Amino acid sequence: MENNNQEILNIKELSQYLHCSISKIRNLIYDNEIPYFRIGNRYLFNLSIIQKWITNQYNDIEIGGFNNEIK
């Protein structure tokens, strides 16, 4: 769904994007661990905000045995 050049995803679309189950997305919602908004009874996600959230979640993780910090 496109809205003013911002892609908005529903739970099913987000689960496909993140390659995880719908129940995992619901658990993240209920635990307030993922950014979302509601319209009626629908949970929706702004893709650009989700991408920033992912970056923040993994910002301090060592990737490939190298730490992201410059020493």
C-alpha cells in the first residue's frame, strides 16, 4: 500500500518482509518492542520507521567477528 511515498505494511506484509511469523510480530506489538500504529483494529507499520528500528536493534552487534566501533 503506497501513501505519500511512504510504504505502509500490515502484519502479514511485515512478516513476509522480516521473514518471521505473524505470531512473532504480534508478540513484538504486545510487548511494545516494535513501532506500529493502529487504525481501527488494524496494526500498521511504516516501512521507513521499521528499517530504522532494525538498524537501531542491531547497531551494537558484532557482525562477522568485527565490532562496529572504530578503535
